[in-house]
Amino acid sequence: MTDRATLLARAREMRRNPTEPEKRLWRHLSASQLAGHKFRRQAVIDYYIADFFCPLKKLIVEVDGDTHDVEADYKRDDRLRSKGYRTVRFGNLDVMRNMDGVLLVLVEVLEETPDRWVGCQASTTPSLKKRS
């Protein structure tokens, strides 16, 4: 298993040199443009570099080329799912030829995925009532 520091360095390099499909999708995900949700690029999650990650939804978005190992992807997605993450995958051609369809699917997935911190505010925010 690769150590975290190496993964973080590799993720930084990948952010500097994204593929064309990743650049195109990032234009729609950056600056909270997609349904108001924030995404990070090349996020390190559980010793794995995700193309895009929405922390509020624990949603990973992958843009896969033709050379991806489908079996390895399935195993990784299954392991991450057991930790509460959801992964959505699109092929390079989907992003390049049908961006509207990709964005529509992402908006639907964001809407149906519960927020990660629902209900936490009440238990972590101190009471504002004055004590007598």
C-alpha cells in the first residue's frame, strides 16, 4: 500500500495535469456551480485518489478512460461503499460527447444522496440560552 504522503504528492501532480475530460467536468463542478455543492479535485480518500469528491455527500465522481481495470474499480468502490462513500463513474466519451447528460445524472445523485452531517448541528452547537 502506498503511503499517504506519496498519494498526496501524486494527487497534486494530477491536479496540475488533468485529462481533457476532467478539465471539462471541473468547469461545471468548480466554485459550487453544480446545484450549489462543493467539490474537490484529486482528493485522497482511504489511500485512493478520487477524480472529484463532494465532502457533504461523501460522493466520489470518477472519469474513466478505456484502460481502467473494471474489476479493480468494482472492488475499490465496494470497499469505499462499506465506509459510507458513494461512487459515480462516467467514461471519457460520456463527458466529451454528452456533458448535459452527465450533469443531469450528477444532479439527480446529489439530490437523492443524504447529507453527511444531517442532524449533527444540534449535538455539536452549544446552546445560546442564557443560564440563570
